[in-house]
Amino acid sequence: MWQALLIALILTAPMAMAQVPAAEPVVTSQIPGGVTLEKATNPVIKISTEKGDMLLELFPDAAPKHVEGMLTLTKKGYYNNLTFHRVVSGFVIQGGCPLGTGTGGPGYTLPAEFNARKHLKGTLAMARSSDPNSAGSQFYICLDTIPHLDNQYTVFGQLVSGHDVPEKIKQGDKMQVSVIQDQQ
């Protein structure tokens, strides 16, 4: 009797498995360079350097004015051929100053949009002076987790590809910035 049951199970198991519906495919956004961001609905920018490319997802839900500012300046070519003027090992790489000194900006400032996002390794945030409402075009990427900057600077993006590149950046390295995926 048990042998008949075993044979019946062996013969019917493939049919039972065939009736299990396939899992729904994951919706993805294919980004040039072979990178796939699952369910990417946020804007994505690419910062290209001689050391490699970095893809950064922007967070309009957390900092809409900063994301809009970054996208607008990027589309105008503002960041192209600017340098990373500040590089502090284990801390940040900073760029976006048209003067290359850390004192310039686009001619306007943005109001602070402090939010719940943390300064983790690869975080993209806006640099500013001592005035919380003085951010313009200068941004930084964290080289490590930096909790003392949380709620002090506007976090508006995160590195999603090219994680090895920030550590390779040297002061004076030039950048080209482009929009890979715009706001939807």
C-alpha cells in the first residue's frame, strides 16, 4: 500500500508544481552602464570622473527644493568641469563650487530641508555656510557614516552605484554631471 502511495506522489508531484503560478516579475528601471534600480521612480544623476562613474538616487520626497536645484543646474551643464575642491579622508568629498574654492555658488540660496534621512556612507547632501538657509550648488558625498551631521545639513540623495569611486577622488578632480532618470 505505501509503495502505491509513493509511486502516486512521484508521478503527480511534477503536475502539482506545474500548477503553482509564477511569481510576478519585479518592475525595474534599466540605467545605462548595466545598473538596474528596482522600482526606481526617483530621479537619478550620474557624476562622471576620471576615477569612475557614480550614480546617485535623489529624494524629492525628503528635499524637493534641493532635488529641483540639483536637476536644474545639472541640465544647464553647471557642474560640468567643476572640481571636487574639498576631500577629507574618512569624511566627505565636496564639489559644486564654480570658483573651486568652496566660496562660490549659483547666485541664489535654498531654504534648509532637514529631514529624517541619515548621513550614511554614500549619502548625498548640500554643503552650506553657518546659515542653515545658505545652500546653493555645493554638495558632498559621505565617505563614512557621520551622525553628527544629521539634521544639520539637507540630505537629498544616496549613492547607488560606483561605491568605490568616492574613495578614489582627489582634490582637483573634475566632474561631469548628467541626469540619467528625471522626475516622473
